Amino acid sequence: MASPTNSDFLRRAEAAAADLLRLSPEYAPTPLLDLGTLAARLGVGQVLVKNEGQRMLGSFKSLGGTYAGLRALARLSGTDISGLLGARPANLPALLCASDGNHGLAVAAAAKFAGAPARISLHKGVPAVRANRIEKQGAEIAWVQGTYDDAVDAAAAAAHAGAGILVADTTDDPSDPVVGDVMTGYGVIAAEVRRQIEAADHQRPTHLFVQAGVGGLAAAMAEGLKDWLAPPATIVLVEPETCACVTAAFARGGVVRIEGDLHTAAEMLSCGEASAPAMDILRRQGVDVVTVSEADLLEAPRRLRDGQGPATTPSGAAGFAGLCRVLSDNGGRFGLGNNSRVLVVITERELEGD
């Protein structure tokens, strides 16, 4: 499959944004915060924070999972999202996925919008508050022993057995159209950032720090922003030391499943295997990756809040944790200094009881 150009990707992301905004006004662009106090404390020229906690369902995942779920049902029905929601055909198949919480919530929302059932595979480490949110969307929970990757396997097996349509955010198939739609949904964030920075007359950022997970969000941000960032145009992926699947994929030249229980305070990042389509983009865009300790992850939300940033979780602040880690090493190989303009994506809001 030919690689899309940057402009192609952004056009698809803009179309996704329009489709999602027709679903709810809560899909309006999220705030881009200029945190001057935090920048001064960190010793950089500017810190811009894209606050995805203000997104529909409280995280960036609502862009990818909901859009991809609706697109999958629309393809099956021979129409587009508008046609699907207008006709609301009967007897739609179930949407299936695995999740640490947020992707499952987004897929469950897609099913609810379309009037379809949903079955979300969760591993036993997912907190009850996140499972309850999924159930409130009308979805069934399928509990799976083991890790997130075991839940991924279980959801794929259910789809293969004919239980429904798999709406995964990770795959070993570089041409998977559903995972492509998930990343297109995440591309909405990149398109918004470009418009917001230009509207505010800010200079373009020199650095982007973003969480890794399976790599889908980072790939979408790299595809949408790499050629637009100001020099040195550095994109840094951040992942926990205990589940550094993107680091492993880079080191071994291909996707691998790492061993261990994948336990981390950044629960939404407890992934043992990166997504192949995301890794293709990340390699092509020449991104960097750093790992952070559990102490870094636990400290990041407090440091962000103290700098007048939004309330979030260790998962949501993982990109910021990476920025703090790099700055503690005097900028390291990334060339961070007092003239650097840093963009950070805060990926979810702090949930009551989470």
C-alpha cells in the first residue's frame, strides 16, 4: 500500500472531524493552553498543552474508536457515516474490541450512536470505574485473564469466530483499514493544533512530546505535524519502562511482544506489542523514543497541575513526564533549551474514583 502524503492525511482528518462534530458538540476542538508559568519553571521558551481531557468521553480515544467503529458499520452497510446514522439499519453486528478502558468506551459509544451492540474485552487490571463507564454506554464486558495483549487476542478470536466486527486500535497488518481509521481520527488533534497555533500567532513548536501506547496517537501526530514543526522538528514518544513496546520494536526492527505483567501507574499504556501500521509511520517520520520510571509517571500530574495545567492521570501526563525526564538530563540529545517551544498532548482527564 502506498504511503499517504501529509496533505492526504490531514484532509482525511478534517473529514473525520466534520463527521464527529455532527454527532455531538462535545467533539468541538479542545483547548490549546499556553502555560507560561510552567515553561519558566522548566527553563524552556514555551509549553503548549493540548488538553484532550476536554474531548468527548474525556480522552483522545473518542476520536479514533468512535470514528473507526462508525466507519466499519457504514462500510458494511454500503454507505457513509451520515447515511448509516440516517437509516439506522436493523440487525447491525456487534462492535468488538480490546481495551484498557478508553478505546472500549469510544467503540461502545460508536455502537450506541448507530444502534448496534458492542462487546468489549477487558483484562482484569482495568479499574472498575472504567468498566462501569463502558457498561453505561450499553456495551457488554468480556473479562479476560492476563494482560491487555491477552484481551487483544481474545477480541480478535471472537471476531474471527463471527461474533462481530473487530474495531482494534492495534494490528500486525500494515494495511488494516479499521486501524487506519482509528489513526485518522487521532489526526483531528494534529489538524486542530495547526489551526490553533496559527490563529494565536504563536511560533510553531520545535518539539512534540506524546505518549506511545501501541503507537497510534504518536503516529497520527507525527504524520500531521512533522513537516510543519519548526527546526529541529523533534518528536519524542514516551512510554513506561515496564512496558516499552515501541522501544522494543525499534530495537529489533519489527513488532515484538514483550514479556512481563506490564504493570504501570500509566494504566492506559500497559501494552506489550506495538501496532504495525503505527510503527511504519513512526520509522518513516524519524521519531525518537524515551522511557520513564514509575516515579516520573506518578509525579507528572502534580507538576503539571502546579504549573497551572489541567488535572489528569499518569497516563494522560506521560508525554509531560518524558519532557521532565529529558530536561532533568539538561536536554540530552534532543537539544532542549531556553528557546525551545514544546507541544505536549495531555490525553485524558482525571476521573473521579479512578
